[in-house]
Amino acid sequence: MAKSKPVVSIETYGIHTTWDAESKHLPKIKTFTTDVPAEIDIEFGFTVNIKKARGEKIRYCIYHPGITDEDGDELEPFDGELHVRTNDWDFYLGDTIWEPISNKIGKWRMTIELGGKIVAEKTFNLYARDEADFWKKRGY
């Protein structure tokens, strides 16, 4: 008997309530959007539901717009792996903004892979609320 294929669906995307890593509950959607204001502590990302994949491994990755560390070196994308825990599993992939805001502005691409293939992805455009950061984004 052939194994059934996993079914992956994006349930929410955009701005969410604050994520608590210690809680079993995922953040709740506040606004469906891919345009996110670059504000301290704003939570953005997406939730997926994965069916028929218990025990399989997902790989997640967040490609950020050239964020640098204190030494000015560009940080690697944030990634990791997790095992799908149940046959009807919900997962949240997201991030939040911290100081300085100026190097967080731009495209944030988030992906989830299953079996070596991207099964869910969203790109969020973080934009500046004030005019000074707006011009930094454009390189003037």
C-alpha cells in the first residue's frame, strides 16, 4: 500500500500576537498582510498545517535583508529542523523586530521544506514608518 502524500496548507500569514516559545499555543493572527511596518517587537510570519507527515522532518529558513552583527558581519539566514509531531500538526514560522530598525527594512523570505522540497513560503516586505528610515531603505 502506497504511503499517502503529506498535505501542507498555509493557515495564516502577516502580523501575529507575540509568540511564546514556552506555550503550546501558536500566535493568533492580527492582520493578514505581507507588508509589515518595521516596529520594535512586531511579530510577523505564517502558520502552516501539515497532515499525513508524522515523524518526517521539516527544514525551516528565514532569509533576512542583510542584518549585521556588532562587528558589521552579515548574519546567516536563521534555519533549523523539526520533526512533525502528529498527523495533523500546526507550526508557526516567524520573527520579530529589534534595534536597530534600519537594518531590518526590506524583504524577509520564510520557507518550509519537507522531503527536500519547499512546501510553504511567504515573503514579507518590512517598511519604515518614518521618513528618515524610508530614505535609508532606498539608498539615498
